[in-house]
Amino acid sequence: MILEDNEQILQRKKNLQEIIDLGFSAYTHSYKHTHTIREIVNLYADKTKEELETLHIEVRVPGRIRAIRKMGKAAFITYSDGQETLQIYIRSNEVGEKLWKLFELLDLGDLIGATGFLFRTKTNELSIHSKDLEFLAKALTPPPDKHSGLQNKEIRYRQRYADLIANRDVREVFIKRSQIIREIREYFDSHGYIEVETPMLSPLATGAAARPFVTHHNALDITLYARIAPELYLKRLIVGGLDRVYEINRNFRNEGLSIKHNPEFTMLEFYQAYSDYKDLIKLTEELIAGLVEKVCGTLEVEYEENKINFARPWACLTMREAVIKYWPENLTPPTKEELIDPIILSRLVKELGVDIAPSANAGKLLGALFEHLVEPHLNNPTFITEFPTELSPLSKESKEDPRFVDRFELFIAKMELANAFSELNDPVEQRHRFEEQMQQRAHGDDEAMVLDEDYIRALSYAMPPTAGEGIGIDRLVMILTGQRSIRDVILFPHMRPERKNLEQEDSEDSESSEGSENSEDSKKTSENQNAE
RNA sequence: GGAUCCGUAGCUCAGUUGGCAGAGCAGCUGGCUUUUAACCAGCGAGUCGCAGGUUCGAUUCCUGCCGGAUUCACCA
């Protein structure tokens, strides 16, 4: 078991039993209350001692015990609703023997309700003078240290409940996250979009360059993939005449973890018919600058010792302009034309020591140069446009130069935050692009995109000229809440399973595996399977 | 997957140039009827991540493993 008895847990179990023996119910079914603690604080924080005496406000309020200060026959209990704290004052001669006994059996972390009237103490602290306590639930596990909180990151991520109890600023981050997503919905709902949901499980993992998670449908006996992007489904809806759609949901990519990557992450994708990528530049500025202003109250946001300035208009460079701009100062920069020539590009890549096969196509080489030279500089919001066609199998090519597509990515705080383009709607050209991708797959690139026949069939019904965009919500939340790690904006970030859990799963699995010799061996087997 | 760092009481952290393991909070006992990091007196609490090795002796040194953080790779 994960919950191991120690001195403190045993003591709390004993206290719980004594509470039950006194005739209180162990875990109550509900608690009718007049206020939450934050409501009390909001309503009465500015009332004076005299005002409270005159008003004599009777309240009934639940919360979690954070501290107990006992002075012989009277005591203060500080308790909290997670956001605000309030203190309860009780006297043994007022509550009676039984309730005083209950009080003495309370532990930090227990949930209780207090009934009484509001007053201010000698030191002017707003408090409930309580004559009736109700016991709501026992904390068998002691809460983290009341001053230093919970620091251990592993426990914070694995046991987010404990993190939320101990660290109030963590709660603030996730409240902000919720607010951000609400504001995004509000923006699209008020701009004629409808919110849709498309499959998370699909027979094809396509619409992005990434490796998928694989699963199996028993009844149909087929392989299914957790989606890597909703893109192709959303554009099917544009074909069907839903001219403006958006979806906020999870994507799953089977790749390494990092400070900026979680295997499941939340993506906003939206598509707008009869528009092109330039329309989305304006929309993106308006959406994100509006969000920043609402959530942060300013357009200048502090992030990792830098200031990010969201004042519009944002910088906009083509990929080749950006590469030339950030070319190492001691070297002669190439010309724009040189930056699409595969022979020159492979020479440049070698000279700069960029880690990519020099035999890659011109688009990939340019992309690698960009990542190497430019990305680390893009702190303020910057749109990068004019992507190589080879990197963009779903984008419409540029009228001026078919080697490039009408696409942009938005970078903020050195992170890719958004990706948008004019959608390729020519089914013949789309098939051609897919086939090129499939060729790359055949040559061992298992992230090249998979051909989707039904998507081509959908395009053959005619899709309007359309612009579409994806925005990484987790990264956006990181920037707006000042968090450096994506794990601090995801409630339950992906972690390796705890060893104790692994052992549990193994014993459940072992019924299907033939006579497993010892648990050490079967553990290794399951770890290997997970790794593949 | 590679590199670096980390894992000591419920929590936050000291510490041991290899010799019986320490503090604050939390817990227990007692005192205290307006405290607020309450206070005062006393007490208990540990597989020093796990498994081996070296050693008279390992929490400390070495190796492997588990878990975490950071970073590189992967991942636009």
C-alpha cells in the first residue's frame, strides 16, 4: 500500500475512532452552510469591530484546519477554503464538554464546519465566535508543513491535491488557466465560431509531424491511434459548410518529455472559411493581446527575467529574413536566394555545425538553420512567415513563389506558440503532397505525414479558401502565469509510474501472462513494453 | 537515450574528512480563557531511495538499479 502507517497516521486513526465513539459521524454526507470562507472575507473584511457587534451576523462555514492555537480552556482554529483563511474562536465553557472533547481530537488538515457570529479579536482579526463545531472529515495523512509548504516537486506533481492544499499560488495558476480558456471560448463564440469535438481516437494518426500513441479496439479488432492533431477533421467540417469552427482539446504525441513538452497537451485549433493566413495574423494579435490585458492587466509581462511586450503590431519576418538577421556577426550572411538552394544550404549547415543530415531537402535545411540561429532570440511576439513548401504538406503555396507557402508561426519567449496557414484545398495537389510525405516515411522518417484518403475525398467536394491555426494552450498559460515549466500549468503532468504502483499492475497483469516466475522478471518485461 | 545534480523523521532542511543520526514545524504529555509562525516545560519519532561491493565498521566511498530536477538529443 502507498498509505503506510506511521506514528502520525496511527494517532489520527485513533483520534477518528474516539470521535466516532463520542457519537459524531465520521464522514458527514453534506454540510449546509451560509457562506464560504472567501465569501466571509469578501463581505466583512472591511467591517469594524463595532459594526460587527451591532450587526451580529450568524454564519455557518466549512473549511480545512490549518493551525490550532490552544490556550488552556479557549482556542483559536485557523481554517481555510483553499483561497482565504479565517479563524474560529471557541471556549470550553461555551461549547460544552462533548464539543470540547471533539475539539481536542481534531488534527491539522481535518475538515470541519463552524457555526457562530462574526467578531473582531483584541488584535482586530475577523473571527467566528463559535458555539457549535461540526466534524466533516478526517485527514489521516498530515498536511505539509504550514510555513514552508510542499517543496518536493515529485510529490507536488504526483499528489497535486497535497500541492493545492499547501501552496496557494499553485491554485492561482490553475484558476488563471481556467480563466484563459474561458476568455478564448468567449472570443470565438462572439466571432461566429461554433465549438466542435472531433475524434481523439482515430484509425489514422495524421495532420501533424509526430509519432502517435497506439491502442487497440477490441470489438472491431483494429488498431487505433490517439490523435496527434484534429486538423483534418476540422477541415472536413469546413467542407461541410461549418464555416467557422474551433476545438480546444488534447493532442497526444509520443515523444520525449521536457520543460516545454508533455505527451498530452492542450491545443486550440480554429478554421475560418473565405480567409487567408494574413487575416489570422490580425486575429491572433487581437486574441492574445486581449487575453494578456485581461489576465495580466498590462501588455508588458515579466517572464524568466525578461519582459515580453505585447503591444501591437508584433514583429513579422519571413523565415529567410530572420535567418539573415540573426546570422552570426563574424560571418558573411547568405542572400535570400542562397537560402533555398539545397547545395548552398547543406554547406551552410555544415559550416555552422547544425545537427541535421546535409542530404535533407532544402526546406528541412532552412528550417534547421532557423531553429538553430533564430528561435533563441524570439522573446517578444514575432510572426515568422514564408515557410518552405517541403515543411508544410497541408498549406497552400504562395502565389509569388511556389517553393514557399502562405503560413506563419508565432514565437513568444523563444517558444513556438502558434502555427497557421492558408489551407491547401486542391485535392490533386494535396494527394501529391501526401505522396511525397509517404515517400519520406518509406525512407525511414516515421514522423512524415500519413496519407488520408477520406480527407482528399472531402476536398474533392470543394473546400472554400480557408485559413486555420493551432495555438498551444499550455505554453500560452506558462507565459501568462510566469511558469517556466509546462508541468506547472498541467494539473497532472506525465510522470513515470511510482514503483509501488508498478508492482500492483504487474500482479494484475500476471493472470494473463503464463506462469510468471518471479515479480522481478515480470516487472522488467512491463517496463520494456512501456519503453517501446 | 546521454550528461550533471538530487533523494536523510509526516513536511522543510542540516550533518557525518567512514565510528550509536540532528534542528524547526508537525506529533505525544503537562500548563495557559483574545491567540495568530501563540507561548512555556518535558517526551517520542528514521530501512539516511533500493540492492550489491570495499571495510573491523557504510547514511558517508564504489557499482548497479529506482525516482526526481536541469540540460542535450528527440520533438517544428
